Amino acid sequence: MTPNPNAAFKPGKTSASEKAAATDHTARAIVAAEKVARDKKTEKLKAMRLERAAAEPAAEVVPSKPSRKSPKS
């Protein structure tokens, strides 16, 4: 059996547009995955914040005494 020069170890040539499309696709996939992770984290933190706010007793607003102004001379 003679070796074939077009064997599996020789990759075919790809055009610049194919390389750019592959890079673009990969970059968009990474950005989308990061967005999903960020949104998931935001939702988790929001739920924790609301849970903590519900657990705290509501702070009552105590009206402060009006400050006295010194009489003008």
C-alpha cells in the first residue's frame, strides 16, 4: 500500500472568510455564555437581596424634633 499525500494529517486550505466566520462564531458563543452567566448571577443576587430585605424588620421613621433657630437681633 502506497502512502496517500492527501492523508488525514494534511488539513485542507481554508479561505480567509471561513477563518473569520469561525472566529466570529466562537467569539459570539463566548460572549453569549458570559451574558447568560452574568444574568444568572444578577438574578441570584437580586433574590438574596429581596430575601434579606424581607427578613429585616421594617425601620420605623421617627419624626425628628424641629430645630430651634436663634432669635435674630
